[in-house]
Amino acid sequence: MSGVEVDAAPDRTPPAAALRALLARGVAARGAAEALAWLYLYSVVWLVAYAVLATLVFGWRPVVITGGSMGPRILAGDLVMAADVEGRAGVASVLTFRTPHDGMITHRVTQVLPEGYRTKGDANAVEDAEIVREDDVFGAGRLLIPLLGRPLFWLRSGALVPFVLWLLVSVAAVLVVSRRRDPEPLGPTARPAPRPDLPAALVLPSSLPVQDVLPAPRRGGAAQIWTSHA
């Protein structure tokens, strides 16, 4: 008995329905991209706002960490807001201080001595060799803002590839949220898809990973971004 070939049933999906499905997927993808762009921009704006308010209101000075000796809590690219020390700093305080050879270093106080402070990086096995004098203290850490100093760290360390990628992502996010949306012709009675609403948590500063470094209040300083080895 010879085989009989049967043609497969043709696709009877109307072209208009297929076009509507394709456009609907495009609208959903664009909505997801806009939500991610808004999330990124809101996070950056709130982190920058924390740093600016700390500088303007309290006079704290931003210090970009450029080393890893204070890990895992304080990492390269994090921003530490430093305040002037009134009186003497205590044990476990985070100090940014000047050194003759390494510029500025941010380490934790392990001992308070009559002549100054013994310090050590959290990730280091031994204390620093030299005693930190009072005159060498730049400030005490009051607020830690993760990642905010990463672009400046990349730029000053010569890591141009991640810096350019970050710049492109930032520009793309701005373009996505600022682009005018025209209604899609999904049908004679169809309405354009609404702009997706962001969760309320995205606009609350309490949802961002900003944490205190020291408990004691400090007084003001100059508005300038500094860098420090850690």
C-alpha cells in the first residue's frame, strides 16, 4: 500500500491578529526596559542626594575609597562621608588620615594613645606601622554610600572600559525614560498601553543600602571630593 502524502494545515491566523500580538510583545518589552531605567536612575539620584545633603547640611566631605584593605564592609569605589573630629576619636572609629608616602588612607582605630592612634584595615592581618598623629587626621567616617564613587575610581585608576560602559548605560537610561511614547495602532478601538507604574519602594530613600559608619555627630568641612587608599 503506497503512502499518501498529506499537506500540513495552513496557518489561518489573520495577519491583523499576528500583528497585534507582535506589537503587544513589543509594548511589554518596552515597559520592562522603562521600569529598569527608572529603577537605575532613581537609585543614582537618591544616592547622590544623600551625599549632597550630607555636605550641605552637616558639612561632611566625600572621600572615594580606592583600595580594598577595609573590605568587606567598605570596598573600592564606595563613598565615605568624613567629618571633622571634635575631641578624640574612639576605638573602632573609621579615620581618614594623611601619610607622607601614600596620600590619604582610611582605616579603623584599634588603639587610642597619648601621641595619636593605632590603626588597621579591616582586611589586614596586622596594624599599620606608623602612629597616626592628631594633625594628620583628615576626618572621621560618618556615612557610607556604596558604589557612588565607582565611576570616579574607574576614571582615576585608568579603567576606561567600565567607565565608558557605565556612561553608555546612564545615557541609555535617560533616553529611555525621556523618549516620547506614541500610541500604537493595535486596532480601531484599541487604546495605547499605559506607562507602567513604579513600585513605591523605588522612590523611598530608606530602600537604598546606605549605612552609618560612626555614631557620633561631627561638624562641617569644604565641599570637595577626595580619594583615599583603604
